[in-house]
Amino acid sequence: MTTYYEVKISAENQEQAGTILNSLLERKLVTGGQFIATPARFLWKGEITDMQEYITITSYTTDKHKDAVIADVRATSAEEVPMITFIAPNDLNQELRDWIDRTLA
């Protein structure tokens, strides 16, 4: 049985987000992506860091592509620690599952 994931990936700016998403799309590892741009504040190497623009890419993938998504993001991201999270939703509508399957086939 296929496990479906909503994927969230960090990027330091819009250009980097585009590079990451394009690489994933070219390899058919994710279905597409939404860019959510917002300021961010976090601890980095013991210091509070503020960024005026920080991007979260949101997409979908399956268990078949999970390891390849991680490897590709590590290879294309400029971040020392790219944030990649996979959330397995409790329920996805059948049309979305079918679209993910067709898109990533």
C-alpha cells in the first residue's frame, strides 16, 4: 500500500526555492509546489537569526520517492541544514491520490 506525504522544504529565498522545486519536478519526485514566503526567526549556531524572507515549499510525494527527495534537496539547497518534513495525512481524497499516482508514475 502506498503512503502519501505532504512535504515541506525550507529555502533561504525565492531563487533557491525555485531551484530546489525545479530539480524535484524534473526528476518527478514531487507533484508541484506552493511557495509560502514569510519573515523568520530561529536559533542558528547559538544566536537568534532574523531573515526578512524565508520560503517554505509545500508539495506531495509518496514513500517510493521519500529518500530521493531528501537526497535531491540536500544536493540542491544552499542551506547547511535544509529542513525537510514529511507528514502522512490521515486521509486524502481519492481524486488527490489518483492525481499523485498519475503525476509521479
